[in-house]
Amino acid sequence: MYTQAEMNRLRWQSRRGLLELDLVLKPFLEHDFEHLSQAELDAYQDLLLLPDNDLLDLVDGKTETSESRFGPILAKLRRWQSPQFQQ
């Protein structure tokens, strides 16, 4: 189980250098983050280790990963790509 300090650190690590990622991650953090399972949090933490462009390519579906554990978290991230959700 993640402590509040670890959750806060993941939120901080979610601040990225690409506007395109911020437009997805901001609503994701506001609406989905607190409801993630332990496995999804672990996968999300590992995704945050990727360079911005690699992460964006995964979120955009331009590249795929062979690691099935990323599937659920990427699906949650991808639902925030719609322009109606971007603020």
C-alpha cells in the first residue's frame, strides 16, 4: 500500500515537460488517481520513469508495449485524450 507521501511523490512526478502529457495527466490525476488499484499504481510509477516522448507515444497509442500490466493504466490515461476533457 502506498503512503500519502508516496502518492504525493507520484503526483509530483506526473508534472511533465510536454504540454500534451500535462493535458492528459491533469484530469487523470483529478479524477482517477485516488481510485487506482495497487497494481495500477505500480504500473503508473514505472510508466513515469519513461522519457516524456516515450510516455506520450504510449498514451497516444503510437507505440505499444508488450507488458500487459500497463494495459489497464494506459486505458485510463487514454480516456482523457478527448478534447472535451482537456482544460
